[in-house]
Amino acid sequence: MARRLLCFVAANETNYVSDEEWEEILKLQHWYSSEFFWTAGKPALKMFAVFPNLDHPLADENELMEYISKRWHDLRSTGMTENAIIRKLHNEKLILIKEGGYHDGCLLSGSVRVANNEWNAYLFTEFILKASIIAKRAAFELHDEGEFIQWRPVMIQNGTVHINVKSRQQYRRAEQIVGENELFALIDPHEFDDHPDYRTQVYGFRRMERQEKRDLLKYWNWHGYDSDVHHPEKREMIYDLNKKVREIRISMS
């Protein structure tokens, strides 16, 4: 599986996202998904995981899916929010839902596969930063399985990044990272203009000799690409997310 960035908003008494706020986050997510090129996967933040109810009297699955699609479109045309539509279709026993997306104990959750495309990692983190400003009463917990974010996890609420540490040693390390403006890596998007798409299969893998397979998998398991990524030596444009956050706070527990 390609390296991911994961996002969670815990289902607790302090976190809250209104249907109207979620509509704005959905629009923002759609903009990021369609405006930029994603080489391993697109952002997938959800408040509900939705599945067709195959026990519905409409026994034919294709017929059921067509009816759900038409019903969704009709309700959407009346101005209903996505969450209101999902609840209504659930009450009508057309769909099954899992609150919080695909992860347990969440108000919303999601992820994006980025592998070694640091520009995509930047974009998803920037998206979550903006989403936190829309839903001010929610704390977005963000994990990077790679190294674009130099602390795991970070909490983002209303544009402010919170780092929690467990010891004085960790506190000094976090202070150093923040003080040197290195919490988020500096990114030149042009380095990823010709970034190859992520692959989950290697052509002709079964016919390779054992040593060939081992040599390939040392690289393949981490990156998931069939060719080297081109990185021009000269940087032309630098994006610094450290400067876009409102504040970075360090606390110890």
C-alpha cells in the first residue's frame, strides 16, 4: 500500500461539524481533487460511509442503485445538504451507513495515498488546514506516514497547529523543529510535474528470477512506481506551509 496521510476528527463532546460546514468542506475537497493532479489517489474525507441496502424489496442490485441515484438527485435539487439526504435515504431503508466514515470512534475521517509525491502531501495538509478554519469547533488529527510533516500526529483547529509531547526531551525537539520552521517540509511543486503514476502491479513480475524480484521489491514496496522520479536541481518555486498556519502551539501531557 502506498504511503498515506490520514485524518481523524474524534466523536466526542467537544468536536462538532454542522451540515452547512460539511457542505463547504465538500466543495473545498472537490476543488482540490479536480484542480490538481494526484498520482496515487485523491482526498477522501467522509462523515458517512454509505452502502446500498441489498435487503431492500428492490431485489435487483442495478435497479436499486439506479433508484438511489435518482432519489439522491431529486433530493439534492431541492437544496438539501448531503448529510440530510444520507439520513433520509437511511430512514427510507435504501442505504446502510457508518457514521464517521470508515474509521471507528470518529465524527469524520479520511485519507489520501501520496506515496513519495510530497506535493500531494502538501496539498492534502493545506486542505485540512482550510477545513479546520471552516469547522472551527472541530480538531483535525493528522498523521503522515512519511516525512512531509515532521511530527506525528499534529492536531489542527481553526488554523492553529497543536503538538503534544510526552517528555522534556520531546518538548525540546518540538521546539527545535518549530523554531527552525521545519514542521512542514518546503516544497517545490515543479519537482513533481512529471511524477509517474502509482502502480500496484509490476509487469512480468511472475516471470522474473528470484534475485530480480528481490532487487525490485526493495524499491517497489516503498515507492510503488515503475520509474525514477525526476527532480530538477534548480528550485523555481517554494511553498512553505509553516507560514500559512495561524500559530503552532506545543503542550506537554
